[in-house]
Amino acid sequence: MVTDLRVFVTLNPFNVYVTQPKLQPGCVLRTSNWAILKQRNLLNNQQERDCKQRMNTFGFTGDLESNPTINCIYQNDSAANLFINQPGTVPAPTRPETERF
């Protein structure tokens, strides 16, 4: 799932404005699957090199067959998953098949 929103910042006076978020289906690609984008001419060597240098990966929304929106994205684990191990909740069962992409 992808959340698209825009943030506007004014400096004098300082204010932050956020658009209504839009949810849409999306996909994060592992580095080993970048070839899919290259085979379809959706990614060139320079884009791949730039994203790889920053140790990022690619994500896309839309259909790969009809003009998808592709972005170099950064994984942020700083907040972890706040839904797991909360007081009063039952631990999620471990299922190895959900760990394979």
C-alpha cells in the first residue's frame, strides 16, 4: 500500500500544510528484481546506479504495462512496527512463508 500526500511549508510565518492522503496499491522491489524494470525499459543504467549508490531500492504504483510511477525509495526502520508487542495484544504467529517475497 502506498500513501501519496504533499507537504507545503511556509517560512514567514512558519506553517506546515498537508494534503489529503491518497491510498493506492504499490510494490517495493528487492534489488534482485530490478531486472524486471530494466527488461521493460522502465529503468535506465543511470537511475539504477544513483539509487544503488544511496543503498535504496525502487517502488512503484500502477500497472507495469501502462505507465507506472517508479521511485527510488529509502527504507526507514527507525519506528519499527508499533503494532507488534503492544501491551494487551496477542503476539502475531510466526509464519515462514510470509517472510519470502
